[in-house]
Amino acid sequence: MKKESKFGETNAELDPRRKLWEETAADVETITDGIGKRIDRNIRETVIGLNVLDINTDGSCEGHIDYGKGPFIDIVSKESEELERQLDNAKDKEEAKKIVDEIERKNLAERIKIFKYLDDFYKDRQVPFHQRLTIQNKARGWSRLESQGVGLQRIEPEEVRKQHLQEYQDEIKAFTEYLKNKFFERQ
């Protein structure tokens, strides 16, 4: 039985890019966090878009007014989890330092992959600074993609938080459409 994609084609008719998108989407649908919750609906396509462009993600949130102040996606190298296990078993401080350095190098190499997409996305796009997507530096070189102003949400009045949350969600949606177009137009 031929399964029809959400684009109206059967699997046999999918071009390689569309097939990779569909396979990645199916994989993303199976991801759950520590309490069994799936990836938020309004951030799934962004996660798919980054992963099909070979940018590994490791956590996300669509943003909420009462928690998770704005949409974000964590970017971490695929090797980090194994290196973290090695770190837990390090014999001494010198070995631990070498492993931490390797984790950071791997994560920074993953981070740099997104720069060209953000540069291109903002080449002709003008939005308020607080709305602009940036890369936040986190521990051991892992990165968080989020709007510049997300961290300020906790001190804003509720009406401003609601307005900014919508702006941040709109910005990640625009970036998602950009990623999708980039992926499907490349040869």
C-alpha cells in the first residue's frame, strides 16, 4: 500500500529532499522528553528544518506566557551525549578537562553551522532587536536559538509579555519558512 505524504505524493514519487523531510518529520514525531511529552506542535517544523540541514537539535519549546518565555531550540553536537558519559567516568581532572574541551569543540562546530542561515535570513529583514533570533552561549558550548529579548520576559508586564511572545513566535515561524525554502531549493 502506498502511503500518501502531506504533500499529496506517494512515497515512491517523493524526490530525495521531500523524502528526507518526511522521514525526519516522522522521527521528530516520536521524540519525547523525560516526562513523555512530545515536541510542541508550533516548533516541530523548525526542529525538522534544522535537522534536515544537518544542524542537530536537543530540546525545544514553542514558548508559553507562564513558562518557557519564548520559543527556543537547543543545538548540541550528536557526539555530546557520549562524551558526557565519558566525562562521568573520567579518572582524573586532566582527563575530565580534555573531555570537556572536546565537548565544547564539538558543540561549537555544531553552532557555527547555523550562522550562514541566520546571516542570510537577516540580510534584508528588519525587525526590532529584541525580536531578532540569536544564538545564546550555554555551558560547554551548546547553543540556544531564541529571540534576543526572551530573557527579559520575566520582568515585563503581562501585556508586554503576551505581545512579545507573539512576536517571538512569529519570528521563529518566519525563520522556519526560510529554512524550509532553503532546504527545498538546494540542489
